[in-house]
Amino acid sequence: MKIAYRYIIRNFIGPLILTFFVAIFILLMQFLWKYVDDLVGKGLEIHILLKFMFYAAGSLMNMALPLAILLASLMTFGNMGERLEVVAMKSAGIPISKMMAPLAIISVLLTVFAFWYADKVIPVANLKLRALIYSVQEQKPALNIESGVFYNGFEDVTIRVGHKNADNVTIEDVLLYDHSRHQGNVTMTYAKSGTMKMTDDGKYLLFVLNDGYFWDESVNSESRTASRPLSRATFKEQYKRFDLSSFELKESDEEFFSSSQQAMPLAMLAEKIDTMKVQVDRSKADISTGFLKNMYYFSNFVQAKEELVQMVPKDSLPVLTVQQKVDAYNYTKNNVEGILNTTKFAAQDVYYRNLSLRSYQVEYHNKFTFSLACLLFFFIGAPLGSIIRKGGIGIPLVITVAFFTFYFMLTAFGKNMATTGQMSAFGGVWLSTLVAAV
């Protein structure tokens, strides 16, 4: 029995490791494609890209691990069924449940690990990834001055290089427009030739311009009718230095993203959910109190008006002019509209608080469904592999992709229903797990 167990485990571990890294790679490529527009052309250093992929891979494990377990169990029992090893073991008195026992223990251990990983590691990976994505999105495009193209990457300066030699240093026919005074193209520098290179520390871009002219037609007066005197000068050599610090990646403060539900462990989510429930109940109570208070004032007003009419003879009541009636109508209308707007604003506040509360509840339950999916997928894949009796990667991969696509779509549907309030958070998140279990 021990020999059979070792054999089954050995056949399971290899495909599990292989399919796990393949799944991570595929999911990572899809994730990178989503942000390719933010990454390309920014001149990011290799260690920034590696950090980006490392954090992304860490956050994608909740999809890769169940997928790997499903495919590995299908391949393991499919191969054993195709080689008639399952039949031989059954003939030796080993039922399918005992064949699955060692792999079931491994799946339970992976489930426990997945729960710990979802609670402790994924929130940290999501926090760092969101901060890094924001930093990359805010990063300026890389410095790239091309021949014959106006470049405005520097603040208040536009540069056009007519021709740039193959050494990327020697330049010709150079135009620089200075917009620092915000008066248009009134300050310009032209040079027949020059050089363009970075300083040794990489913090500045240095232009050495030769045989050029300088024009300045700006004015200091704010009057539009002021004259614009033209200043013109020539130079043999001129230096221009541009600061490159704005092109460096400035990492965002992670504390700014710590309130995101994907960046919270289970304990913080539970605490946040309790706090938001109290806030929602308080907002609802404020609506009820405000509405009852307004109704109380309104009923007292109506009652006082009726009593006044009964006490004062009709003949002695003053006759209101048309303008007084209009003013009374507008006054009443404005009061009613004010009450309605206040109630509407309070109702919207409750709606958005409920929406935020449900998103935290969805993330809370999602940590359990992710870990349980590892165990569930094994008990789906192992019996199914012994039934289909097809080894290799082809048929198991097709079944895995089809089942996982269905499971993923059902999960997304349930989460959307739960977030929008059409289902409870528990029912929406656990919908795909319950359907798969049935």
C-alpha cells in the first residue's frame, strides 16, 4: 500500500508543479497585457518590471493554485486509467477512495496553505501592486527626442532637433521654445549644431549649442495693448541644462491604498464590516429621525393654521395680494424641496455605504471560497480522470479550461450580484462553489 501511495503521489506532484507555473505564466501574461499601455515607453528599469511581475504573480495565486490542482488530478488519474493501473489496483483490493487518500491529504494541506496565503500574503501583494501601478501610471514617458519631432516632455520648454546623428549626441538645426512666461512662442533659441548628452550622474540633460540666435518678444506688462519689443542676440556657444528628476519613478505611499478591501486581511475586514454596519444603521436612523421631525413640524403648522382660521372670523382675515400668494407658494415649495433634497441626499449616502459594505463582505467570503476551491477541484478532477481514462495533457486540459471558465464566469456573476445587492454577500460569493459541489 505504501508503494502504491508513493507512486500516486509521485505522479501527482510533477504535473501539479508544472501546471501551477504554467497557469501563473498565462495569468501573468494576461495581466501584463492589461497594463501594457502604462508600461511601454516609460523607460522603466528592469528591477521595477521584476517587482511589478512579482507582486502580480503573488496576487494571481488564488486563481492559479485551484486550476493547477484540477489539471494535475485529471492528468494523474487519467494516465493511471489509460495504463489500466486503476483497474489493477481495484483488482488488488484497493478502492478508488483509498487511491485518492494520499492526494486528498495533500489537497487538505494545500487548502490550509491557501487560506493562510489569502489572509496574510495576498493583501500585502495587492497593496504593493496597487501602489506600484499608480506610480507607473503617473510616470512620465521616457526621454525620447527624435529628429524632426517637437518634444514637450520638459516643463515650459518645447524642443525640435532637425537632425540627430547616429551617435545620438551630435545634433543639427535645433529649435528651443521657452513657454515659461505663458505668452506663446515669443522666446526662441536656434542653433545650427550642437551636442546633447546626459551628465555622468544621469540627473540632467545637457545641450551645448553652437552658432545660434536668440529671439525674445515677450512683455512684462499685463496690458494687451502694450508694445512687444524684439530682443535679438547671437552666440557662438550656449549651454542649456534640463532637470531629469521628473522622469524618475516616484513610488506612491502604500498607506494611501491600505483602505482597499483587497489589501486587508481577514481580521481587518471583519472589523471594517462591523464598523460600516454601524455607520449604515446610523445613517438610516438619521433619515427616519429627520423625516419624522419634518413631518412633526408640518403637522403642527397645519394644526396651528386650522386653529387660527377657526378662532378668527372670516370677515376679519386679510385679503392677500397676488404677489403675497406667489411668495407664500414659493416659500412653501422651497421648504418642501429642501426636505426632499435632504432626504434624497441621505438616501444616496446610505446606498453608497451599503455598496461599500457589500464589497468588503464579498472580499471576506472570497478568502474562504478560494481556499476551499483547492479541495473541491481535487474531488472533481480525481474521479473525473479515472472515468475518462485519457492521459497526457490534451483531454485533461480541455476539460480543465472548460470547467474553470464556467466556474470563473459563475464566480464573477455571483460577486456582481452580491455587490449590487441583488443577492446576499454569502449567496453571491458561494454560488459557484455550491454549484460545483452539486
